[in-house]
Amino acid sequence: MAEPIVKRNLKLREAAEIYGTSERSLRRRIAEGVLPAYRVGPRSIRVSAEDVAALAKRIPSANPAA
């Protein structure tokens, strides 16, 4: 039998620590509609680890050889 696919959902505090950003920045991205979030219970908000990682964009180097 195949194992179910489980997505890792993080608390905002955990996501902020792992990805080196602030909870406030994550909340802004949620409000902008850029970061999907899920409310678990009356106060707890969770975000997918994959969705937070996808926010990071590589900045092109000024040196084309790099």
C-alpha cells in the first residue's frame, strides 16, 4: 500500500525561524494573498513549509560569469 503524502505545516513562529524572516512579514504575505495559510482552531495559523520556501527568489548576479 502506498504511503499518504503528508505536507509539513508550520506555525508562523516556526516558519519565521527556519526561513530567517519575521512573523510580521509572513502575516503580510498572507494578507497580500501571496502565502496560503490555514487556520487551525480559533487562534492558530499554519503555513506549508513548501509555500514559505517558494517565497524565496534567487537574485540574478550582476556578473554573468558567476
